[in-house]
Amino acid sequence: MNENNQLRDVFDAIADPTRRRLIRLLAEAKEKEVPLHELTEQFQMGRTAVSKHLTILKEAGLVLDRKVGRETRYRLNAAPLREVQDWVAFYSSFWSANMLRLNQLLEEEEE
């Protein structure tokens, strides 16, 4: 775990397409915070199911919530996604190097 004291692995949290969609919705939100009922409207599932997905994202440090009266509002905390970006960047350079070697081999065979 990192400095955020995450209860859940970021990769586990983003493995589900519903949670990835929730992250996107929060990232694209014009307002910084989005109420649960507005997020629920974007899915064909109930409020409880959406809330469970948000809890998993919260455990991974990807979502922050705040109570305003009886309403819970959510906002994205993208910082933990840096771990994913770093992991993908490593493999991106790995594939770039391998493709460069493949291109060199193909060019050598053409000569």
C-alpha cells in the first residue's frame, strides 16, 4: 500500500467496467462533487449497487465522499492512478524497444 493507507489495491478497484465508468463520470463532472443519485441515473442498477462500487473505489483511495445533509457527494482523487500509469509506462517502453528490434530484424532480412 502507499502513503494513502489504501484498504484495496488500485488495480483491483479499476478491474470492473462499472467502476471504470464511475471514475470517468467523476473525472468529467462539471461540478467537483457528484451526488449519489446523479451517478445512479447513469446505470441500469440500483443505488445500493452503485454505492458498493463507490465503496470499493473509496477503499482504493480513488474516490472521496462528503455528506451534505442526507446526501452523499463523491469526487475523484486521481492520485492513486499514478501507480497504474507507472506500470503501463514500463510496459509501453518494453513494447517500444521490442518493436524497434523487430523492425531492425525485418529491415535486415529485406537487405
